[in-house]
Amino acid sequence: MSDQTLVVSGLAKSYGDLQAVTDLSFEVAPGETFGLLGPNGAGKTTSISMICGLLAPDAGSIAVEGVEIRPGSIAGRELIGYVPQELALYPDLSGQENLTFFGRLYGLRGAEAKARIGETLEMVGLTDRAGDKVNEYSGGMQRRLNIAAGLLHRPKLLILDEPTVGIDPQSRNAILEAVAMLGEQGMSVLYTTHYMEEAERLCRRVGIVDHGRMLACGTRRELVDLVDQHDQVTITLAGNASVAKAALAALDAVVDVTTTDDRTLTCMVEQASAHLPHLVDAVASAGGEIADLTVTEPSLDSVFLHITGTALRD
């Protein structure tokens, strides 16, 4: 039996001549937030519909906590919390009433239901609006309540499909903070997005998908190393920068050094975090004094562009 929360193996789905998903395989570990990053139309929603058992795959298998997920079977469904792109709420009911209804579907009653509803409302920042009707909520508040509904039964795996599309910055930040908190509390999260900064902020590992295929998968560092991108280290000296340029260029980890101005050097470095002490020592040995040092790692934007040949599209 696998020790992974989610195991997806060889998943495929087509609609006539359109191959929506092709041989998709990945795993999500306990307590991990795993990102599926790709543009609209990449196959993310089709994939998670199959993972939730809402859509039958043409090929492949899905298991959550070792339980195989199949359409038409309820086995393993209680292990999953699914938050779709479209709102699954009753607008004429209050936030509290919506969660009470969904809690009953999960078999929650009485004090336990009340406690769970209180916990989830607090997590998504809606405690003070619990008695208001959902049709009086902003779009961002409705999305936050949508997430609360998916959390009520404390699933082992929470699946979020583009949860921040088209919402205000305050609600977006509240959602991202809530997802980060869930990971810290040990919940496994499958997070689909086409926003690079969300994947970088939340996800320990990211799978880059496009046209239904997994093009690359790994931590940010692993993805960056895969496409041979380098970290940029900018060093500002108290005096003239030229005294340290040759010493830095002599280091094996330094790919290139350029002088930005009289006091500033820009170094392209392989895995800079591991070599910063050597850079600092080289500057000091050359008689330089560092006034400021910053490290900029390559973004997932550059990785996506390198792998797909195009920028991430909406």
C-alpha cells in the first residue's frame, strides 16, 4: 500500500478527436500542497473531475489513501473535499445555513456540526458574516464560503480548482493564507492554477501541464535546474566594485560576472544559496566590503517559457 495521500497513474481522457488528458501521473504526499500549473484549457479541470470520481477516465487509475476512486462508487469519496471553479452554494441561504446543509450531507449533527462550522468560518474569515445571505456576499466572500463547505468533513485531500479567479485582492490573500494554514496543519492539497505567483507561494512541488500532458514536475529548485537556469546575485560594495570582479569570476559556481555600475556586481550563480559564503569570502579576500547583497532565483515564468516555448496564457 502506498504511503501517499493521492496516487494518479496513467490517467487519460478524450472527447472525440480531442485528447484532453494524456498519460497523467503524479503523487501528493501527506501534508503536501501540490500545484497543477497550466493555462486555461490545459486539462486541469478534466483531470481533477476524474480524480474526484465525477468523470470516468479512458485509462489509468486513481487512489486516495490507498482507496481506488471509481465513478459510480462512493468508496473513498469521504476522503476528498472538492472546491470547484463554479460556486456550489444556495444564494438565498445564509453562510451558516449553507454550511449546516452541507454538514448534514456529511452526517454532521448537533454540537459537532456547530463546532466544525465555527472552525471553517473562522479559517476563511467569514465568522462575522455567517448570518448574512450568500447573495449579499461579494464574489470573493462566496469563494471563501465555497472552500469552507469543502473543509467541513476534514478531508484527507482538499482539491481546489482555480479558487482565486476573478476575485478582489483581499479575498485572494485570505484564500492563499487559508490554504497555507491547511498545509501547515497536515492536510494534503491539490491546487490548480494558472497564476505563477500562487504556485510559487503555496506549493512544495509543481506539475506543469499543457495540452493535457505533464511536461515537468518537481520542486521549484528541481524545475529551475531542469532547464539550466541560474540564480542572480547582486552585490553592492562600499567602494569600487572592480576590485572583487576577478575574484568572483574565478569561483567554479559563478557562471558570469558583470559590472552594473561602479559599486555593483551582478553574478550568475549555480544554486547561489549553497555558495554564498564562498562569494562573501572572495569579496573580502580581494579587499572589498559588501554593503548589500540580494539573491534572485529564476521564476516559474521562465521555466514555463523554456519548457513550453510560450508564455503562460489565460
